[in-house]
Amino acid sequence: MPKAPSFPKPPSVFDPAEAPEAPVLPGAYQPTIGQVLGSARTAAELTVDEVSARTRVRVPIVHAIEDDDFVRCGGDFYARGHIRAIAQAVGVDGDELVRRYDAAHGGNPADAKVPLFETSGDRRISTDRRRPNWTAAMVAAIVVVIAVIGFNLASSGPKAPVAQAATPATTASPSIGPVLHPSLPPVTQVKPSAIAAAPAGKVTVKLVAQNADSWLLVKDASGKSLFQGDLTQGQTQTFTDAKQLKLVLGNAGAVHVWANGKDLGMAGQTGQVVNVTYTPGDPVAG
């Protein structure tokens, strides 16, 4: 009697859940946080100035973050906030970028602390360049002013009458001439010398950090950066261009400005960020 023909068993149905995960190849390229934000900003057709206006993150810090330089943020706490704000402005997932930042810079936000100094032997090395705290300086100045006013009010209160010595009958009549009282010499405020003569047909700007430090960015008419960095108290910088100078002052209340030989006084208020443009002839505010 012939055998019944045998047929191969049908293959089992493939279950995707049982498939092994694809291995992550070592050295596979992954864009950095700055590259992700910069590419997204370009795709959204936004400039750095527009991102800064939407997020209130200063232009130099936006540039630094796109270059993966988070030192200017002032610590991990502020870096996370800046990353989230910029990501929302350009339309990417900020939480994912913050997780990548924590993985690269040490843990979750709740446990992260901004290191101020690390020790190496007997020498202390600064690990985080902190920006000046203008708010704390203003509060301290207000407290000092209130204390001085209170002291003056207390000093000008009612005083006991002072007994006057008896005047002899033969005392001469009072002099009608002016009575001179000793006084302190007038306080003269030394101002930095203004520009003697600005070149004809050009724009010349002189900046003096008179009261405190300030951050400064200067560009010429072609957009080339002539200066970018800190202008420390007492430091002077002069810039000249044939057509135009664009300035960004991080602490305008600390900087005294001369433009085309004219004294314009302080650039703004303490802690105020000011953008100005100067051209040949009379200064024109930007």
C-alpha cells in the first residue's frame, strides 16, 4: 500500500516583538544639541536675533549654544532653561535635548548643582565663569541709599537749644558784609577726554566702561565682527568705519559713549541691553 505523501510544515507566523533589537553601531554619527537647534532654526527660516527676541535669551548665548558652548549660560540650571526655550521657538523636542544635556553633563536637574570651584592641590580653579549679578548690585545700592536717608533724617531731628553768651553793651553793630563759612572744595568729576576730531566722511565711536564692566559686540557695515567680549571698568575702545557701526551693549548703564566727536553720555540704564547703530554725521539710534 503506497505511503501518503508528506508535506513540509508551514513556517510559523513571524512575530515582530520576538525580533532582536538592531544593535547600535559604535561611532554612529549623532548631531549635537547645538547642531540640532541650529539646523531647526535654519529650517524654520529664523535668524538668531529673532530667536533671541522670542526667547529673551541674549544673542551671544544663542550663538554659543549652537556652537555647543554652554559656559556662557551661567550653569546647568540656566543651560536647561535656554535649551528648552530655544527648542520651543524653532519647533523641536526640548525635553529630549535636555535629557541629552544631562547625560553629557552629569545627571538630572534635581540633583545637579552648579560647581563654582574645583580644587587641584592648593590652587582653586574657576570652573564656571559667572556673569555679574546686576540685580543684586542694584538691590545693594538701594539699601545703601535708604540707610543714608534714614541717617540724615535722624540727624536732622529736634536739638536742645544752645545757650548764647551774653553780648556786652559796647558790642559793635553787626557787619553787613557777607559771612564766609569754611566749605569743602568742590568735587570735580573727571571725564574721559572726548574724541578730538572724527575723520570726515566716517563714523567713529569711542566707548569707556566708566562705572562697571559690560559685555560688548561691535560690527561694521558688512556685518564683520570688530570686537566681541567684556569691556572691563576703566577700559576704552574706539572703532571707525566708512559707513556704519552696529553695537550691542550688555550693561548700557556702565558705558559712556562718544559718536563722531559728540558726547552722548551713558548708553542706557544699569543692566539694560541696548542695540544701537551709528553712521557718519549725527548719530542715529538703531
